Amino acid sequence: MSARIKTHRNTLAIWAGETERSFWQRSTQVPVVNSVSFGYDQLDEWQDVALEKAEGHIYSRNTNPTVQVFEEKVRVLENADAAVSFASGMAAISDTLFTLLRPGDRIVSIKDSYGGTNRLFTGFLPGFGIDVSLCETTNHEQLEAEIVRGCKVLYLETPTNPTVKIVDIERLAAAAHKVGAIVIVDNTFATPINQNPLALGADLVIHSASKFLGGHADALGGVLCGNRELVRRVYQFREINGAVLSPDDAYRLLRGMKTLGIRIERQNENAMSIAHYLSNHPAVDKVFYPGLPEHEHHDIAARQMRGYGGMLSFMVKGGFDAVKAFLPQMKLAHRAANLGAVETIVGPPATTSHVECTAKERERMGIPEGLVRYSTGIENVEDLKADLEQALSILK
């Protein structure tokens, strides 16, 4: 967007991608274009569009007018060169990695990334002859040592799912670029409102748009943005792979993003308040939230994030049996596998982020069975605290 008055992220979340083009019949809202293909009377024009010599659309597996607006909105919010969308966050991650990696290549990442991502690292990439090195998430020295050994891709997630650990993007990106590696950051938990990895040295940023971007748990989607040439390569793979975002989901994501700024502000505030509350609760062993001064890498979070996010996790005394006892008592939270919605959502990693992993695998990743992932909604925070209080009282 060129107008100077539309530079704040909250404003960009509303207007980005929607002022540069006219919509059908002068509509003020992005139309849902549920057309598989787009017709042309003149073959020369059709061919120019097909060869990307002129703007337009040919087939919705390639590009679609509704989807294009969503991609542009995220591109602007992340200040990226280009963006491409997908049917889900895991489609974005999978297509990106399978585009950039070849047999014999090496990828360096962290141990406690999202369970689906970890499954790619441990169960699929090695089968394609790709060397995967997973490091202790908060051990920057180990990560740097593995990077120095050489790698094609450095894949980071910060804050992590579900333990909300923080890695220093700028420090690790600098190390990766010295060996010619491509740096990818999953920014789902932070969102572009709180953090912009490209400004810290990343080459590519991934979002599961199903989470905070959409914000209403009613649309699946993923998006990749960053370096134009790299995004172009991934787009070409997705074009053939076919993991495309539907126009209906794109519309719902766009509608949700109109309130992204105010939602994230409220979720930042609520999560901080609840983290402090839980830190002093007798039934809670430990709280994980980067906004707390006692968080291991609070200093890094304070440096690279504008807000600490709506996600936190905590360990209850009594382990998984205690989790099973108190979670059903909560009245103002969905017990579900999603996160980032306007409603509060809770669940243990064993049934949410790391359901694909065994208990031993979760233990190796530093994810205890008594952990609860808490996705803070936009409800009144005093109501949320009261709900936690009555639910946790069963453990006293």
C-alpha cells in the first residue's frame, strides 16, 4: 500500500491487498470467485496470461482472484517480496521443504517443533535421502555448530508449539547465511502483528493461516512468503502438487484478518495476565510464557517480538492423570486441537500438537505428559481466570 496513513499493522490487516484493484460490480468486500477456470475470447490474450506476460487468471489450481487478495494481505504484513498460499499449514511446510531439498541435502532444525513438522523430519525426509539434524531448541551454540557443518536449510519455529520456547532468529540466520543456507521460520504463534522474521534475516516465513490469521476456527489454510525467487519455486511445485487454498477458505481468512490487530492485542494482554495468575497457583508446577521475566529466553523475545502472543502452556501437579481430571471441568474453553481462535482452546500435546508422536518421543523433545497448551481467546480475562480457578480446584 502506498498511502502513508495506512502503515500501522492493524490498518494493513484491514486494507492490504484491497485498495490496488477494483472488485466486481464495485463491491467493497472481496468477492468469492468459485470458478475453476477463466474464459478468454481472444487467444492472444489467453496465451499472454498463461505465459504470465499479462495479468489475469487461467485456472484456480494456479491462481484465483479471491486467493490472490489473501496472499497479498499476508505479503504486505510480513513485508515480503512475494507470497503463495496452500490448503493448510502442513501443506505449506511440506511443499516448501520438498521444493528446496534434494537427496543428499542436509537440514538443521530444533527438537520440539510442531508435531506434524517433527514427523516430516523424523519419518519422511530421511526416506528421501535427506540428512536431518535436530538440536536442543534453546541451545544456540549447538545449533550454530550444526549449521557450520553445512546445511541447505535452517528451519526454525519461534515461539515453539507447545512449549513456547524462543530462538534467536537474527543470530541463527546470520550463521546460516555464512554457509549459504536458506532460513525458514514458522511464525504461526507470533503472527505478523508481534514478529516479522524477514526483518531479522529469515528468507522465508510460514504461517498456518488456520490459526491466528483466520482467528475463528472456520477455515483451513497456509501461506509462505519471502524471497521472490524462492517463493516462485515453491509456487511451481504447489501448482503441480495441487495443495491449493480454496476461494471459500480464502474469503473466511480474509474476513478474519480484518480483526487480526485488535484480536492479537487482546490475546497478548489476556495471556500475560493468565500466565501471572497461573505462576502463583498451588496446583501448577511451571508456566511457560515468553512474556514472563523468568522465561529462559525472555530477553530474546523482548528484542525480536513486539508482543508475546496469545499462547502459553503450563504443567499441573499430578501429571497426565491431573490433566484428565481438571480439563473437563473448564467451562470457558474448547477442548480441541486447534489454536489461535477468538475462543479459548485447551488440550495436552498428546491429543493436539504432538498426537503423531509417542510418549517417549514427546519426552525426548522435552514435552512432559502433564503439560497443558492454552490458547488464550478474547474473552474477559477475569472470567477466564475464574474458570481456571474452579477447574483447578479439583486438584487441591
